[in-house]
Amino acid sequence: MEAHTDRFKETARRELKNEMSQIFLSLLPPGFTILRQIGMSSFPDPVSAVDQARAIRAEVIERMPELLEEFEKNAVSKGATVLWARDAGEANNIILEIARKRSVTYVTKGKSMITEEIGLNEHLIKEGVDAFETDLGEVITQQLSLPPFHIVGPAINVPPEEISAVFLKKGIIKEPTTNPIELGKAVRVYLREKFRHLDMGIVGVNMAVAATGTIINVENEGNIRMTKSSPRTLVAVMSLEKVVPTMADAMHMVRILCRNCTGQKISSYVSMDTGPKKPGEIDGPEELFIVIVDNGRSEIFRDSKTREVLKCIRCGGCLNTCPVYSKIGGYPYGFAYSGPMGQVLNPLLLGIKETSDLYHACTLCGACKEICPAGVDHPSLLLIYRAREVSLKGKDGKALPFIEKTIATFVSLGMSRAWLWNLGAKIMRPVLHRLSHDGYIRNIPFGVQGWFTCRDLPAMPAKTFHEIWTERKHSPVTTSRKT
Amino acid sequence: MHAREEILGRMKSAQPGKALIRPSTQPLSELSLSREQMIQRFTAELSTQTGVVHQASTREEAVKILTEIAAAEGLRSVIATGYNIYGMGLRAFGEANHITVNTLDDLPDREALREIAFTADAGITFADFAIAETGTVGIIFNRHQPRLASIAPPVHIAIIPIEGLYPVYEGAIEKVFSNADDIPSQFSFITGPSATGDIQAVQFKGMHGPLKMIVIFIMGQG
């Protein structure tokens, strides 16, 4: 998909004033977090269950090439065709060719983040193959050309009036309605005919099991099972990191994924396909293509500092716990992936220069890292991106302004020496005090104005904690004791 | 160079990571459930997803339950995976209740199956497994078990012999995947009807798949 990561600030400002977005942001992330906690509490020991999931993902990213080869070997031995694509363009063309060779006029699609990343729908439609998203939320975002608001509920914030209007225009409904269930049922009826006469389906992959060559899809709506069952030709698109070692690992990850994603203990459907249909079977695909997409990931893998991004299982748990996402929603991140997941993924997929606002829009509070069932250390990654940005600027001859560099040098000197820090605080207090209003510093007239475009600094109090502590030691406060 | 070799080559040129040890885990508490408790758990979990669970002590009782369901749901035509699912005699059931029963024996090809599956009032299928952990039904799809019968019609009725009841997913997975030469083309876990909450977080059942799910356990002759 077309990236708009450069519009982070303006989109965030707009979304902060968007009433509908704000209503859902006040309900959804805390709601999902509570459901997640209830779901996780069904494990005899939730902490060790998360540790186990993190260990599985850690093993995957250490053994990835070997696991992918094993997966390929087993999938091929079961009759699947495995195709590799270096980048978005290659993946899109492989899939278009499959459709063209079979004179397919349309495909239905299961929700798949990798196909959003590579812009598969746009490519197919441009080349004359109609692509129908079938997940209800994705149907709406496709019709309205919106990026996903939330990875689990991509259109959950869209007002029913807007959905009704676009459905009327596209002939999905005959009479306007703002009833969510009526709107949903209309999509059911609309897509049933598409499923019934389908020649080719496209799905993503939640897990690819190396030991058996099995692809696993996790869903609630039944659109993926329809897409996997009805047509003669099935294309499953996966990124490199979807591979897991064994079916036992996959089962643990299914438990973890569902609980962290929607809070469910399991989704309505978990379908596990090993090869195309066998002789004598009446439905299921006659041919199964598995497209393994790199799109920058082998490079990410080679860099031992960034490799751990590939642990991510796209559950969305980090979105729900992030104080920034919970205020601005998914749109500002400008790409298929939003929240902390997008902040660590998008810079590597799209470039450090193009995504600067993403890795700066973070206080490094660490809530994402704490909740992450895959063991991604988001804050450390964001710091790496920030450091890389600075060194990139140096190479471009656009080094940091002298004053910013100087401030950074002084702060880092001071932060590693307590006496220097205390001295600095004493010196800076009167300066900062003059710049503060109502307890906040909203800008300073030198050097680092950029920093203040989306941040305020609390004013320095009259005394530091150390000073108060020292004073107290000299004049202890008497506490009344009741005996 | 081919994409495959290029991608794998780049990854293999990376520094090898450290060897990892898996932490120990506590066994799932469901593993200690008795058969009675497993049935209770299965029923409670599937009920929270609006699924309905029946127990039939004999095949005859199962047919009686099916007849009651057919009347309550107003079924006129069903797709069944066979006339003789677990020896239930569905041809006679259809004739007695004026219900058109189509099975694989009547369907020559994919087109015919799709025609029937997308217009039937219900799909009646055998199911290989029931998992107590989450009230989940496990179905092996093969030449006796078409995929569309359990996903296209608005009602899915699954007949499960009680011997297929396991405490956790792994029980079924080991059976289905342990013999590498005999892995089915598809194995699915089904937990309740299809569902969504994608518009304004309003939850409802019956998005693309069934609106209702009914399980009939056959408890055996004992």
C-alpha cells in the first residue's frame, strides 16, 4: 500500500479532534486489554505461557532459513507449489500471473497484512482482476479506501452512516440503514454469490509449520474457510517470519495469538491446510500456491540488531496498551501496521528517513514490550532507529544543528555524573523558569524548537528531590505516634 | 540468481544466533479433567459461543434429537456428508420428515456440491474430535467429508462419537499429524458459529459461515 508515514503529525492532530475515533479509542484499547487478561488467566501459569511463546518466537528468528527450507520441502512433498518473491512487485506479479493463466475475473481475499503491505488489491484491480476483501472490516476499508484503524477492527470507528452511504453506492444495500447487523448481513448476502462461483482465492497465513508443511489460518467470520474451500485455485501469501517449528508450537501460538488479539481463547475457525485436496475429494483447491514474500525481511534478519522485529505475530496487543496509539488511533502511522508494531516495523520496511515521526512518537514507557507475547523489545528498537537517523543525517551533510548537538553532549555528560547533573539543574533552573507558563515549558527560543512541536516539558520545581531530602534530614518532620 | 536462493542466501550469511533453551511449562489444567468434567467444560465453552450441545445415548436417540432440531429450525433441505453418518440412517430421517437430504453420493462434482451447499438450510456432518478446553469441534476433511458442508449452510449440526472427546487441542493434533504420510488436506477447529464485531464493535453471529452451531454427542452403547 502507499505509505503516508510523512503525515503523522497532521493526521494525529486531526484524529485527536475526531469524535468517533476518540470514542472508540477510549473504549477499545482498555476493553481488549481486559479481555486479554481474562483470556490469559485461563492458563495455569500465564507468565510461563508467555515465556514459552517468546521462546518459540526466539527460536524461529534464530533458525529461520533452516525452518523455511524444511517448510518448503514438506509443503512441496504434499503437492503445494512454493514460490519466493524478493519484493512487493515480484509477489504481486506472481499472483497476477496465476490469476491470468486461469482466466480468473475476480478473487476473494481473506484478511492478510502482508497483502496490504505489498498493495496486492490495487495491483490486481489495476491489471483487470477484481479483488474482493471479505473480512467485514476490510470490506469497509476497501470501499472507503481507508487504512486500518486497528489491526483487529480495521473499520470499527467508521460511522454506520458512512458505511451505509458507500454500500448504497456500490449496490450492496438497496435501502439505507445504520444498523450494524443489517449492514453486516448485507455483506454476507453480497459475498455469498462471489464465494459460490469462485475460481481463485487468496489468503494470508498465520503460521506455516515447518515439520508438516501445513499453513494455518485463524479467523472468526468464515470468509477464510470459504475462500479456502470453494475455489479450484488457492494462493496463500506469507512473509518469511510466519514459519514455526512444529504443530505443538503452533497450538501454543494459537492459544497465545487469540488471547492477545481479541481476548478470545480461540477464534471461531482455525483451519490447517497441508497441500491441495487429495484425489477423490470434491472440494478444496486442486492447486495450492504458497507465495513466500521477503520484501526487505532477509536484510532485517541479517542485521542482528533489528532481527527481533521478525518475532512479531501481529496480534495487536501492543496497540491496546500504547498510550500514544490510544490517543491517535491507527491512521497517523500511515501504513498497514500501526501502534508500536508499526513503529518498529515500518521504519525497516519503508526506510529510516521516511518514518522519522514514527519512532519519535514514543515516550519509551515500555508497555508494549511488557505485553508483547512474542518478546519484541520495542523501546530498544526505537532507540536504534533514532541513533541511525542521527548518523544518516551526518552522512547526508545534514548533521544535527550545532546547538542541539551541544545540548545532547552536555545532557549525556551530566546524566552520567550526579554532581554535574545537580550543578546543571541549579544553573538551568532560573533559565527554564523564565520560559515556563502554567507549569509547562512549551518552547525554548534556541536550538531544539523541533522537539517542542508535539511535546511540552513540565516546569522545573523550585527544589529538586535531592534538595528537599537534604533539608528534611537537617530538620526532621516529627511524626505523631499513637500507642 | 533466483529469488529463493537470494533470500535464503542472505539469511544464511547472517551471524548465527545463540542456541536457545525452551523454558519449562506447567501442564494445562484441562489435562486432569475426568470424562464427565470434559463434557461439562465442552458444553459450557461452546454455549458461551451460542453453540448448543446434545447428548444421545443411542443412534436412535440421535435421530430423534435431529428430528426435533429439524422441526424447530424449519429445515426443508440439508446437505449431509453421508446417508449413514455414524449409522444414523439419514435417508429414512429425510423421508419421515419431508426433508430433502443430499449427500456426497448424489453430487458428481464441485459445481453440484456448491449448488447444494450454498442453498441448503443446514449441513449435517460427522466430526472426528471434540476438545473440552474451548468447546471446539475438530473435523478432518477428506473424500468422505466435503469442506463446504460445515461452512456454507446457515446451520451446522456436528455428530461426534464421545470417543473423540479430548481435553486439549494436542490430543487431536497428535492423532491427525503424527503420521506424515497420512496428513489430511485440511483439518479444522470450529468453535461456535461464524462471528464478527467489525462495525462499531457490535457482535453478531452468522457473518459468512453458519449462524447456528449444534453438536450431538453419541455417548455409545454403554
